[in-house]
Amino acid sequence: IEGAEHFCEIPEEGNRKKEQSSPDRDVKNKLAYCVTDVPPWYLCIILGTQHYLTAFGGIIAIPLILSRALCLEHDSLTQSHLISTIFFVSGICTLLQVTFGVRLPILQGGTFTFLTPSLAVLSMPEWRCPAWTHNASLVNTSSPEYIEVWQSRIRELQGSIMVASCFQIVVGFSGLIGLFMKFIGPLTIAPTISLIGLSLYDSAGNDAGKHWGIASMTIALIVLFSQYLRHIPVPIPTYNRTKKFHTSKVYIFQILPVLLGITLSWLVCYILTEYNVFPSDSRHYGHFARTDLKGDVLAQAPWFRFPYPGQWGVPTVSLAGVFGILAGVISSMVESVGDYHACARLSGAPPPPKHAINRGVGIEGIGCLLAGAWGTGNGTTSYSENVGALGITKVGSRMVIVASGILMVIMGMFGKVGAIFTTIPAPVIGGMFLVMFGVISAAGVANLQYADMNSSRNLFIFGFSMFSALVIPNWINKNPKAIETGVIELDQVLLVLLTTSMFVGGFFGFILDNTIPGSKKERGIIAWNEAHHEDSDETLESGEVYDLPFNINSRFFSAPWVRYIPFCPKPKASQHQQTIVGNDSGLSKENRSVEQSDHTQFSINTQF
């Protein structure tokens, strides 16, 4: 990469003690650009595009999954509008997070933690799609009746997401996230995250079952790229002023395995469609692997379309929907705190101080509020796979993520881009889901590494939480009228919560882990905290990274009382005071124990 003279060290894990390291390790731990560096504009665009493509699989999967529950199975044009909207809002939220939030190079996008409660809300009797919406011959996408059917459902999700996001805003900006995290350990997070993937098996099976041959090919390609070829670099011709024309080795299979797998399978489906290998009769197996089923959507989609708040109408709110989405909000917050620490380590930044974490969680809440207002049918969260990409590219500059956010906003305004994604055949999407949801489930189980799984206590908590979360929602779905308290609103709340497997598993895990006697070591709390035992206090170095931009600190937050505002950086001391404090801290550093962080880390990582 041009600009190697900007190399800086990636902070060591642990308590960041200065140790003797080998030359190979020094090279490995060097970044081409740190978080505050500004790479050349063309490098920002190239790497920003890469981050955009890395998040591609996760972002487009969400509206494609929701489309069936929203009665949009046969309305490809509206599906394309949803895809464009979620890209547009993700770009706005990314710019807000990098500029005013945690200020780390971390990309924002749709979250799978909202999918399970959203599907639970839409599975309620009053929101189930009419039978005629599943028959393509009976659907007139321009009829007022049909438009009201799907818009009323997405408005219900919008209102629930907007109200639930206010909880995240309050928790973030009030600083309650630190207190909140003290009661959440591996035995709560493991079943919660695992059940996100497990609960979506039906969506993956329905799409993959349209043609298991194509789905298997997609799976094989993604596995080949992400697992077998990930360490094989591909020479790509490049040019710079010093080396002129030369080749650079890029680990493209490790960076873009999902995109490459989908693209190749898509291409094979196109070729087989052109030669009429797949049947043209929808009653025959394999018909839905054709690429010309939604060919008219490209012609219908406008070149330019500006998404705007309330584009589907005025959002509606129900108590059941709000409580259901709250389960997703809590999981999203816990995930993001872990991502902040991982991102800081990989981008050459000091550990995020408390005010930056509070601000980051609060801005994510604002992002969910915006996503609800725009009508994506989902919220936003930090993307773990893009955090992993930082370690591959060795470019930790937040300007790259700014470029990626601008690119997503621009792409969200081109209607044809969203329309192209809706033409991906269902079996290709199903194959991607099988791999992606499997990894999400495994990422949840991976949190058990911190707990003592030889303990019968922990085995009981995890096993009971997981199994109950599969049994109870399944039974409630088959017997929806079993819940009758006499209060309709309470019945709806219980119905949504008890059919959301993620909530059921997380609830049992949380209650049992905090009430059944067990040591912190046995519960995994000590090991989990040690994963983030870096000192997160504010330092002069952290101020350069995490302070607010445009000199906001000195202009508006210079008063002494500002230190009591949870999301504001502490006012800077005078140079003389900083020298004294620096000397005192240097003398006492050896006698000071390393403060353990209260934050958890886990990663819903689809980068494989």
C-alpha cells in the first residue's frame, strides 16, 4: 500500500506491556494508517468500497428475509426500495457514528438481532399475510388494497423500532450501559446469540429448497473462499509514484468470500437460464433458480429515488411490538460494546474511554430511530465483519469508513442498484443463509469458552435455556390462543415475547445465571472481563481519537461540571497540570493494578 511511511503499531492485547518482540511480529503489528491518519483520497475510495462490499451479504439479507412476512414475496420493486433504503440509512448512521459517536472506524448496518422479534410480531394473527398474497397470479402490486396490506405491516415495525430505540438512546447517553453490563455474562449471551441463527432455519430451508443443487454450489463456493483459500493472496496490478506499475498481493478470498460466492452462483444460474436448463413452468422443481423471474423489476425501478422518513405512511405503535424489539435492542448493545474494543485494538487506537462507549451506544440508538423513521423494517448496529477487515487491510483510518458511508448513501439513492439485488435467485440466497446463520449460531456458542463448562451448574443453565427457547416458541406458534389473560394488550405482549426464541433463551440464561450460586470464575465473569482488561481511562492519546470533532470540546464543554455528563470528554487540564499528573501517574504505574473492564465482547461475525 502506498503510504507505508505512515506505519504505526497495533496495540498489544492484554495490559499492553512493552515486551521484546520478533521482527516478524513487529511487521505484522504495523498499520499503514492509524485511526486519525488521512490516506490519499483514492485509497479512501477503494478501501471504502471494500468495506461496503464486505457488509453487502448481511445488509441485503435482512429485507429479503422480511419480504415474505411483509407480504412482499411477489413485489420485487418494493423489495428493491427496501434494499435501497437500508443502504441509505446505513450510510447515514455510519457517518454519525464515526463523526459524533465512538469515533472509531466501524461501519453501521442492519442487525439480525431485530429479525427474530420482527418476525414474531408479523406472525401474530392480525398481521399474518392473507393467503392470496402468496399467489403471484392474484397479486396486483399497484392496487390500493395490496399496498395497504404490506404498508400497514411495515408501519407497525417502524413504530415499534422507533419507540424501542429510545431505550437504547437513554441507556447510552445516561451512562447506564456500564451498570447494565455487570449483570450479563457468557451464559446469558451464548443462548441469546445462538438462537438468532437457529430461529431463522425456516427461512434458509425455504429458499435453499427451491433448488438444492444451486444452494449446495453456493455453499461450496463460500466455504472454499472463506476457509480453504483465505490465506492465498491474489496478485493485482497497481500503480504508485515510487514503484510505478507493479503487483500487490491482496487476500481477496478472505475479504469478500460471500460476495464472490453469490456472484459466481448468480452467473451460473444466468447461463443455465439462457440455455433453458431450468424449467419455465413454476410448477416444476428448479423453476425458482431462473434469473429472469424478476427481469421486469430493472425496467420498472427508477434510476434515482431519494428515500425519506415516513415514505410508507405514519408509523403505528403497539405495546407487543415495542417489548419484542426491546429484546433485540439489548442484544445489539452488548454486541456493539465488544466491537468497540476490538475495533480500537485493530485500528491502532487506545481503548475507548467510558464517554466514547456511552456516546457510541447512544448514537446507535439514534441510528435505530432513523432506521425506523425511514422504514427499513430493521435497526442498525456495528458490523463485526468490517472490524475483522481492518486487521486484513492494515488500514485503520476512520476516513476510509467515512468514504464507505458516503458510498452507501449514494448507492441507496440509485434505484437500479437495489433492483439488481432482488434478481438474485432464491436458491443462491438460501445457500448464503445456511452458511451465514450457521456462523451466527456458532459465534454465540463461542462465548462459552470463558465459562467453566465442566460445571454441572453451567451445563444446566445453557442446556435448559437453549432447549426451552426451542420448545416454548414452537408450542406457542401452534397454540396461539392458549394465552388469554383477559387483557388484550398483555396477551399480545406475551405472545410476541414467548414466540421470540432469542428472548426466551436470554431471559432464562440471565435469571438462572444471576440467581443460582456460583463463583465469578465458574460463571466466566473473570475470564470474560480479562478479555478487555486494558485501562480505559482517558489519556492525552485517547483525547486525540475520541474527543468530539470541530473543536466542540473547547467551545461548548470546557466548564468543570461537564465531567459529570456521561457522554462528554473531561475538560482538558492546563499544560502544567498535565505534566504533574503525567509524572505522578508514571511513578505509580507499577503499583497500580490493571482495572478490569465491565464490558463484554462477542461477535456475530459472518466474515468466517
